[in-house]
Amino acid sequence: RPTTCSEQDPTAKEKYARTIVKIIKENNAYSWISFYDGTPEFLNLVRSMDPQVNLVFNAINFDEALDACIANNYSEIVVGLNDVTKEQIKVAHDHNIK
């Protein structure tokens, strides 16, 4: 199998996160740029660099995404709407998650 950038360069994710955070800071883009990813480790790395960056958990499974958002205090979930019920949306909103 082909190797990923992270496997070739263990610091690739950190470099990528640092670059994104730098761009957001330099442009004061906190209100119009959100950072999407499906791994709490990566989102938390970005948060550790700048807690003002809006983090969005990008997921396949809504229930797992909701658990990750609650556990890590993320404010948004992105998931296919066909797989989400009204009840699940209400639970997310009850936790102030968009």
C-alpha cells in the first residue's frame, strides 16, 4: 500500500496544522474559517495551537461524532443528513452542537 504523508514525515500533521492556524491568525479569519477533520487527535492539536479556531468534527457515524463532540467540546458536526434523525439533531442541539 502507498505510504501517507504522515508515515513519510511524522511531523507532517503538525506542520499542516501550524500552517492552517497561521493563515487563520494572519487574516483574522476566526469568524469565517472552520477547521474540519474526523480525528479528535488532529482537531485537538489545532486547538492546542490556537483555541480560537472553530473546530468541526467530520464523521460518518452520528452517534460516535456526538460522543466525540461532547467529550472534546467541539461546536459542530458534519455528517450525511440521510443518516441523522430529528431526535439525534435535538440531542446535538441540547448540547449546543450545530
